[in-house]
Amino acid sequence: MTVKIIGIVLYAVMIIAIGVIGLIRTKSTKDFLLGGGNIGPWMSAFSYGTAYFSAVLFIGFAGKIGWSFGLSGLWIALFNALVGVGLVWVLMGWKIKQVSIKMNVSTMSEFLEGRYGARRLKLLAAIVIFIFLIPYSAAVFMGLSYLFEISLGVPYIYVLIGMGVFTALYIVLGGYNSMAMVDVIFGIIMTVSVLILFYFAVDKGGGVPNITETLRTIEPKLVAPVGPPGWWPLFALVFLTSVAPFGMPQLVQKFYAIRDQRSVKIGAIASTFFAILIGGVAYFLGSTTRFFLSPEGNPSLFTDKGPNFDKLMPELLTHIVPSSLEIIILLLILAASMSTLASLVLISSSSFTKDFWQGFVKKNMSDKSATMMMRYMSAFFVLLAVLFAAVELDVIVEILGISWGALGAFFLGPFVWGLLWKRATRMGAYISGIGGLAVCLILYFTGMPSPEAGTIGMLTSLVLNPLVSLINPSK
């Protein structure tokens, strides 16, 4: 216990120190939001990867998907890396940077306004970002808190409050400058940690063949190409988590901040390999929950309705790693989560400040005042996310599903087509964004699981923009 506490304290001191350095380097709104728009390839690659993967992956997704789908969950890891990371970088990375310079924009909402000449679309985009990034951030806080609760025995609510204060302090100090610097450290921690976890899981399980054969005896479909829930739920999870990044504001932001085309090329390769490693190990470990955990051996994790999915991975991780190395697990989840939270907080605070306040309330706001408002709004956004997490409305997968689904359903049609196709029109942007979001929310609130509702909403958004643009080419 002492080693864990010392490790976490040293970790916290390092983060705050980097935050102070970021504070010194932050002289303007552009510095706070984009690090001056001059971030190199390795910082950008690690920043993208660590923003993509968080406690949501290691705690929520790996646990529920691993238990339900078995080894077929690895399809999600593969497509996340190749499509959600590699293809996004190759297809859109440099185009986004070029557009940001040409149009002088630093947020997705500003791009939509400039591309379509639609001021109300900018406002609508800002509202969607602020609303739906709150539950996503809450899901990250939940994953962190569950792990600390099980590993350290600290009550969930205390961990939640502590993580909220720490996150707010870290990001309010230095903004993107702090985040970019520390993301390299986070990325290294994550890389080393998942290799250690993979080794101990395979060793304790008697090797991959033994784990696979045991899963086969429990349920043959756990080692089949498609797990027990079937192809449609698996496809929905693959599509949601792999295609949504094309329109996720906190990931698109990385390309506004990147330095040049060479950085994009190097970053594409580095971030793809990083994603394959992190995602592959996470979903493999998730599939071993059926091997290591059971109602008989771990009764506190199970009820009459089945397992508590959000607590499977915290229990598994503390079960397979020697107690002397459990600090590695805590640092892994902290590293994965802090970067994601920082990205979400920055995007949300900028959405309110630049896209709403400066765009519609106080247009002549000074740069110094705008930067200060971003700091205040960052702290306020963290508070809202912590309050949402304290309620524990649903399992992490469902919370993230509706967040990513709603954001993807709104932004994919307007943003992707607006960036890649000159014939996309304002009417196409409005209808695809509003229509995709409406379909997603209607399906979700009438009982469809959030990953499936999000997938259909995203497909709707992608189809509507070109369809409407071709029908009404002048509007």
C-alpha cells in the first residue's frame, strides 16, 4: 500500500510540475488550446493515442466486451487501429491542418461555420459538444474510481472527488502545452504497462493455448470469429469506435495543433502501432475475465442479473499482477485517463468560450479574457462530469456509446463531407447533423443499446449529407 501511495504522489507532483511549465509557456488562447499550433510528430502521436484510449477502454469496454464476446473483441482493437487511427491520420490529418490555416479556425464548430457559411450550425455544434462530452468524461472518471476503489480500498466517491480536483488543477494550469508534454510520458507508461500486464496474464493463465482452450470449454463461441452476442452487436461496436473518430472534436483537435506534413506522416505510423498494442492487449485481457473470474471465486462481482461489468477488469488486473507491481496498473489507468480527460475538458471549454461566448455574446472579448474564461470553464466542466459520475446512471459501455454515438451522428456528415467533398451544401450539413443525432437519440431512448443506436445514427449522418447536397445543390 505504501509503495502505491508513494508512486501516486510522485506521479501527481510530476503532473503538477508540468502543468506549471505549461502555465509559463501559455501566452494566448491559441497556446492554451493548441500549444501554438506547432506540436511535433511524437507528441502528436502519443497525444492522439492517449486521448483515444482511457479507463473507458481498460475498465468498461474490455470488461464487458471481453466477458460477452471473448476473443472476437480483438476485431474492435484491429479496426480501431487501422481505421480509427491509421486511416484518420492518412486521409484527414494534413487536410485538417491545411484547412485550419487557410480558414484560421481552431475548433470544429468554427470550421463548420466557415465551410458552410452557417452561423447557427456553429452554435448547434458547440451545444452538442458541451452536452455529450460530459457523460464521456464521467465514464472516464467512473473507470478510474472503480479501479482505485478495488485496488486501494478507498470509497468510490472520495476517489471521484480527488480525481476531479487533480484533473481540473492540471488542465487549468497549462492547457494544451501541458497536455502535449505529459502525453509522451503517458504513452511510455501505457506501452510498458500493457506489456507487463500481457506477460503476467499469459504466464498466470498457463499460456495462450491453455487460456483459449479453457474459454472454448466454457463457451465455444468465445473463441469463434464472432462471439455469443452475434455479428450485429459486434459490428456496431467496431463501427462506433472506429468510425466516430473521423468526427470526434477532441481527436480532430490534434491535427489543428500538429506542426507540418512530415509530422503527420510520422505520427500516422507511430499512433497506429501504439493503438494496435494498447487496444490488442486490453481486449485480450478482457477476454480472460471468463478464465480468471467466476461467481464461485469472486461472488462480490456477481448478482442474480450477472456480473458487474465495470468491476471485472479492476478485479482481474489486481488478480494477475503481483502486489509489488500493482502500482503499474494504477499508473497505466491514470496515464490513459488523464490525457483523455484533458482533451475532453479543453474541447468543451473552448466550445463554450470561442464558439458560444465570443461568437454570440461578447465578440470583442480580449485574448487574455478568453484564455481566463477557458480556464474557468475547464474547472466547471470537470465539476459537471464528476457530478454525473457520482450518480452512476449506467455501465461505462452504455455511457460512452451514447456519447460517441451522438457526437459521431451529428458531426460525421457535416465535417467529413465538408472537408473531403466540395459539393457538400449547407442544407446537407444541417439535415445530416440534426437528422443523424435525432435518429441516434430516438433509437436509444426507445430501448436500443447505445452502440447500435449510435451506429445507425452515424450511418444516417454520412448518407444524408451527399444525398441532400445532390438534391439541393444550390443551398
